[in-house]
Amino acid sequence: MNRVKWKGPYIKNNLLRKIKKSKLINKNNIKTMSKNSIILPNFTEFTFRVYNGKTFTILKVIDEMVGHKLGEFVPTRKQFSYKKKKKDKDGAKNRRTNF
């Protein structure tokens, strides 16, 4: 579902304040926990550090990201992969035999 147009895009006020401050100071690195805030055109060329539940992930905003949410570009789950078993170098030579 899209947000109603008359309400405008959702952006946390705290995030807007941080961006205004960083423009004055010429600081590009902005730390935020708001993954549901929409990326605006004036956010381009900024580097955000978005919290994914465990760590802060670095996100460099480019023009193609405008209109999307910050959380769309931050993976929150670890990718699962099966661990491979190590093979013995000697094979059957290392096995014990009971005589």
C-alpha cells in the first residue's frame, strides 16, 4: 500500500534535523535507526549508517534510491549456507581397527 499523497512522504523529524546539521558542518556520515523513512532527493551524496538490528550498515545514497525506504537497502537477516564437511587426507588409514 502506498501512502496517501496529501500526507506526504514519511520521514522522522530527528533524521531531518541530523541532515540539516550535517549540511552546515559538511559532515556526510549520518547515523540513524529509522529504516522506514523515505529517501528524498536532497539525501543524495550522503552516507547513512542504518541500524539493521545488530550493527550499523553503511549506505551511500545515489539518485536511483530516491523514493525508496532506507530499510530496503539494509539486509537484516544473515544469508544461510550449509557447512561442508572436511575430508580426511589419509582416508581409511586413520581408522582404528580392533583385532
